[in-house]
Amino acid sequence: MTISECKLVDLPGSADDRGKLAFVEPPSTIPFEIRRVYYLFDIPSGKERGAHGHRDLQQLMIAVSGSFSVVLDDGKECKTFRLSKPDQGLYISKMIWRDLKDFSEDAVCLVLASERYAEDDYFRSYDEFYREATP
Ligand code: TYD
């Protein structure tokens, strides 16, 4: 997997004088079925999250409130995305290391995930990730 597969996705939705709505419905918006949803919130100023990779997990990350930066790394190349729009998601393929940082005070990071939580799917060590990502 390479970083070129990780992309910002404009989410479909509707907008009228009552406000806006965005939705995610596989397979047109994301190439996986959603098996888990979690979100990060109340992140203290200056704190960072992530710092791991996944063997099989695919995700869509959405800044449903506020903004934050996501640095993606496939072992060869890094790319930084600033998420700030509730109607835009960042698709992250498998075998990508991610660091999340520069959270605004009101940031909420919603994550739609392709698998249930499994600690053995994580790379917690960058060296181990790098070895498997660049055989
Ligand atoms: P972690 O994935 O390291 O957080 P982040 O990506 O935001 O830095 O998870 C933090 C803790 O929460 C860790 O002990 C595992 C636990 N956790 C679950 O139990 N279920 C989940 O779905 C997630 C994402 C984490």
C-alpha cells in the first residue's frame, strides 16, 4: 500500500435553511464496510495522538468539529493533511503510519473503521512498521 491511495473525500449530503447534513455510505464514499466507530475529543492543547500503523485496518477520519493535522507515512513518503471540514473525510488505507497533531481546542476526530478493535493489528513501533512496509 502506498500513500497515493490515501485521499481526501468530499462527502455527499444536503444543505438548506435548516443547516447541513453529510453522510458516508459504502461503497460509493469509502471502499470498506464500517465495523466500528470511535472519536477523539477533549484533546489538551499541544497533545499528539496516533503514532501507530495498522496491518489491515482501513479508516475514514473526519473533523466533525474544529481542526487537526494528520501526517501519513507509508515508509517511503510522508504527506500532511489538515482536516477542518465536517463534510470531508481522509481515507487511510492499510499499512500506513499516522501521527495526529495540532488539534484545535474544539476538535472532534470521528473515525469510521473497517474492522473491530484488535491490538494485534497495530504497529506500535515505527521500526517494526518500517521493516514490514519496505521489504
Ligand atoms: P489508540 O488507538 O492508541 O489511540 P489513538 O489512535 O487515538 O492515539 O487507543 C488508545 C486506547 O484506547 C488503547 O488502550 C486502545 C483503546 N481502544 C479501544 O479499546 N478500542 C478502540 O476502538 C480504540 C480506537 C482504542
